[in-house]
Amino acid sequence: MRRAFFYFLSLYILGCGFQAPWNSQWIEGEDGILYVQKIDKPETREPYTGNMIKEYGGREDGLVKEEYNYQYGKMDGVQILWYDDGLRVEKTYENGKILSTDKIKGKPIKVVEPF
């Protein structure tokens, strides 16, 4: 019984440390860095690292419009833009600075939700 109590207490404590994504917001700083912070808690503000995908708004087909990769709040890696006509533009960034741009014909991709 005592072991079960500590097991559930540990799960509860660990669970309290994780925040749901809905309570965060994106902030673009004056320095050009993208930050993420908990809503109403400016002390939690930190540079964002990870991927960001934007879909075409108001469409039900779930087509991707833009895909970005951020490292410490700055674009880093390949940014991909898809246009309605199938044009795909790839821009390569390093530490927030653009290195190259390529235009490619193709089909826009659809967002697939993990199950």
C-alpha cells in the first residue's frame, strides 16, 4: 500500500511539471527572435527551438502553406513555402540569415495527424 501511494504521488508531481500547449503563446521580440512563453508569465519567456507548420486558413483540405525550423529563436535549416499552383520554394537559413533560395514545381502536401 505504501509503495502504491508513493508511485501515485510521483506521477502526480511529475504531471504537474508539464504544461499543456494551449497555455503558451508565441512572441516575436524586437531583436527578431521568436520566443515562447506561458500566458501571463513573462518570466517563462525563452527562445523557441523546433518546427512550426502553418496551414492554409479557411480550407478544409489541410494543405500545408509554410514549414519552418527554429534554433534558439532564429530560423535555421530549410524553410519550405507551398503555393496553390504547386510551386514550392525552399529557403535555407543559418542562424537567422538566408543563405539560398530554390524554386521547385510540385504538389502541395497535406498535414497528417498522428494517431
